[in-house]
Amino acid sequence: MAIVTIIGAGMMGSALAFPARENGHEVRLVGTHLDREIIDACRATDKHLKFDRPFPAGLKYYQIEEVEEAIAGSTFIIGGVSSFGVDWFGDVILPLVPEEIPVLSVTKGLVDTEEGKLLTYPDVWEAKCREMGKNLSINAIGGPCTSYELVFHDQTEVAFCGRDLETLKMMKEVMTTSYYHISLSTDVTGIESAVALKNGYALGIALTIGLNQKEFGLDSELHFNSQAAIFGQAVKEMYRLFEYQGTATLENMTVGYGDLYVTVYGGRTRLVGILLGRGLNIDKAKAELNGVTLESLVVAERVARAIKAAAKRGVVDVKDFPLLMHVDEIICQKKPVNLPWEEFTFTYEV
């Protein structure tokens, strides 16, 4: 029996308790300083505040002050924080983790540098470990997966990535179920880029839903031509970003495009994109979704900023990313939605 300790009681980290516990392993769910109410509720009801289904029997719940007790003896740790908790996890949790215990992160995102490079969160945490003189195994989960559908056992395929294949195989054996299927990859940059690069593009596709609601009414039928057109442009620009990251493989693109699909149809980014398409500016859209974590906006802004920095060095051309640049204008300059349709067209001659 393995011992899986999940640090961060948000929806995705908590959802992973289901396959781990249903496989008969000990699962310890630790709340961050922001999760006190969640852990109190779990202790009282064996149910997460955001889930309609109770946890499998036997989970153990810990407040953040008890984190060292929860870490002790773990087979591996799942980092369940959002992208806004990356620095906190690196500063507070990683120093407590013994080198023999690997870490598996559910956090999706990228960090841009002044030169226009895009670093993964495992890159950031590995750098933190080097500063501490520690050699921790940092791994991550990528792929199309919404927490509430995982809780309800919808068939889900994800990818675990890390530097060491044997560590990944161990984690896969612990977590695989009849509904949770896991591919493995040692291309950390590729998998982590795949699940982060789609953020601005999922928002771009959702804009068309709001635009149609604005024109035809909130109760109008969904219109798919415009969604499909933006989806196609998103795929094209994502491929160019894969090339920029040096990770344009079929496996990485499969993960990235799958995550793009599920984010459009099942993610929080869809909600903000629809509101923007209806005519709200970014501030009003955020206010409308008060309390909803919108990590995708931060990632989209970072990717756009990296591309603009790389363009100044002559590495890329911003004209190859018209959708990303327009999404960036909407987020950072609060410009109204005005999709540049003609910039998405192409001429191809054999």
C-alpha cells in the first residue's frame, strides 16, 4: 500500500484523492492556509465543499500546521495548489520534503523571462531546490481533465511527466483506475507547455459564444462555425508555440489540443470568455465571476509577453499570432472584442 499525500485541498488536487483511495492506498489531504474551511468540512462530512459526491471512506485530513506529520512516510506527494500558490509551495513545502519522496504537481502554467523564454513550474521548483542544495524529483500531470468529471469517474486520459521514467511508472501504478488512464513522458517542457499554451486560445474560442449571445440573444442556439474557425486558428498558433518551445511532437500536441477542447467546454476560462464576448471589459468580467480563480488569464498574458520579447530578438514574428495578440489586448489593454477574422485566413499553393 502506498501513502499519497495531497497538499492543497482545491478541486483538482482533491479530485485525485478518488483514484488513489479507490485503489486501496492511504490518502492524506492537507489544506493550505487558504483551505481551513474545506478541511473542516471534510472532517465533518467526508465531502469536499465543491463536490456533489463524498470522498471514498478512509481519507485522512490535515490542516497546514500538521503538514510535516502528513509528509512523514509518504510514497509521493501531490502538489495541489493553483498557479498563484507556486511560490508558496516552493518556499514553504519543498524545504520540508525529504529527497527520497518525489513530488507530482497538478499546477498548470508557465513563467516568462525578460528574454522571452517560457519556463515550466517544475523548472521553477527545481531551481528552488538547487538553491536549497536539495535534489528532489519534481514531476507533473498534464492533460484534459476537469476535477468534477474525474470525481464522477468520467473516462479521463492524462500524462505524467518527469525526468525519471521509473518514478513515473510507480506513480502510474498507484493512480491508474478503470476510468483514470495515464501516459508517461520524460519531456517535461513539452507536456507542461501543452497544458499551459492553450489558455489564451480557449478564451478566444469562448469569445465567439458571447459574441453570438450578444447578437442573437442569451437563449439563442449555439453557433459552431465561428467556434470552429477560432479553434482552427488556435491549433495553428499553438503549433507555432510548440515549435518555439522545441516540443512540437504528436504526443505533446495531442495533450495540448485535448486540453484546449475541455477548457472551452468545461473550464472557468469559458465563463470569462463568454462575458467578454457579450461586451463586458476584463474588469467587469472578473467582477461578475467574483471568487473564481482565473489562472488562464495570467498564463495567456505571460505567453503573449514572451512572444513579444522573442519578436524583438527576431526569433518569432508577432504577426504569426494574431489571436494571441488580440486576447492579450483584451486582458492587458482592456480593449473590446473585435476578432481580426481576415488575419486568420491563408493562401496555400501547391
